[in-house]
Amino acid sequence: MDITELGNRIIAGDRRALARGITLVESARADHRADTARLMEVLRGADRQALRIGLSGTPGVGKSTFIESFGMMLIAQGLRVAVLAVDPSSARSGGSILGDKTRMDRLSRAPGAFIRPSPSQTHLGGVARRTREAVRLCEAAGFDIVLIETVGVGQSETVVAEMSDIFLLLLAPAGGDELQGVKRGIMEMADIILVNKADGDLRPVAMRTCADYAGALRLLRKRPQDPEGYPKAMTVSALEDTGLEIAWDEIKTLADWRRAHGHWAARRADQARYWFQQELRQALLAQLETPEMRGHLAALGDAVAGGQTSPAAAAQEMLALLRQTSGARP
């Protein structure tokens, strides 16, 4: 399919074209990367923005259950919801189970929803390398809300905050020393902490856990992009669908405040700058994957392994070779 035609079909809301576009942007082939760049230029004309909500949490906290219940609530309000669920990948094969779509049975069948599982392919930060581009495709397709679910490995999952407008941290009650478990890094990035499974016998425990986190959040320095009272901790039950509407009201309140005070546009600009720098780093690293550079890299690696040179000296030599190669190109 022609790239311009593909872009126009995505803008028109063609779900099959959207799925094909995401497959294209996730490809690592050089020709597909060039096609992706052209596709993103076509989609710039759509000029659509969705509310991007990042969601992280420890494994087993109920992220998929929460997303399904939360997504069904949003669809009932007439909103279109896209879910980009990132699954952990095998370090050996790069494959993953991709079970999120199976777990979200009701949401996957809803006409107003689009669910796309993607393997993380060992990319650090809890998201796949091309998740941000997939978000842009979903926005261009006219979805109102884009939910980005991370793999659920803990405190390293702060990269999702660089592609979302609101970052939710989902936690479970009675999970041990959770203040140590999630660490300060991810707590400082979270806009709202949701203590899930606040139902049945766990409800009192969830209330205490929520109070503990509310107290911990008060110790953190207030961020300029937050109104009074944020970030905050709340309890929800994805199983019983309780607390979801209150959480949605808080999300909308925070998003509206940031728009009104200029933080929304500034945050999007900072994120675009961040991803430009990331893309540049990846392009520089890709130069090491050329056949010529791989040979030099292997030879220097053998020299380091054999004790003939130091890692620092070998790195400097490799950088000098890259500069020479780049200078020789027209």
C-alpha cells in the first residue's frame, strides 16, 4: 500500500490500516524506518490529540483488569479508547506471550476500543521502542484516550512518563513493604497512585495502604505542573467497578488544570525534544550494526577480552573509526 494512502486511511479511522501502520513502525528494517518517517509526516496533517494515560505497577496488581473496567466505563461515556499493552519479551528469542488482549475479553470486543499488544523486545523502561509512534497513530485515527500499559517490572518504568499526559501507578494492598518495592523514582513520576483490589476482605488493608502512600506523597516536593492536592493516592476496585469514575474525574481535573496553566503544551514540547534526542542516539548506535563496523567491533572486543587493550581505549578507537567513516561519506 502507498504510504500516503495508508496515512489517509488511518486518519479516516480504518482499524485495519491502523494495525498495519503500527506493524510498520515497530519494524526494525531500514526501508520500513524510512517508510515510517514518511507516514509520520502524513499524519502530522491530522493535528489530533488524545489524552495519553500511562499505567505502571508491580506484576499481579491487576493492570489488565483495571484497564478493561476503566476502558468499558469510558466507552459507555461515548469515548473511543486505544490500549497499547507492552508485554515482557524473552531475552533469547525476543518473543512474548502477548496475553493482554486475551485477558481483556470484554474490551477487545467493544466497537469503540482498539487493543494492540506489543513485545518490549528487552527495551528498558517498561515500554517498547516504538510505542510513542504507535501512540501518534492512535491519535491520528481519532481515539480520544490512549492507555499505555507497561510491562510491570517496577521502578525502572519511568520512560512511559515521557510519552503520557497523566501517569498512573497501580498498587495492590498487603503487598509487603511497597514503599521500598516501588522506590522513590517511579513515585516521583506518578500523578495519581491507585491502590487496586479495594474490595472484600482486602478493603480495610487497601484503605490503610492508601493512607500510607498519601502520607508519603506529602513528603515529596510539590511539582510546578501540579495543582494543590496532587499527586494523590486513591483506592479502586477493578473487579467491582468502584472508584473508577472518581479516578476519572481526578484525571480530567488534573488534565484540564495543566491545559489552562500552559503545562500541557510545555510538557508535550519537552517530550518531543526528549524523543528527538532518543531517536538520534538510536541512529548513532545503528551505525555500529553495519557489516564494516561489526567487524571492527568484534576485533576490538576480542582485544579487550584478551587483555591487549582496555575497554576505554577500545571505545575511543571505535569512536575514531565511526568519525572517519562518517567523514568519508558524501
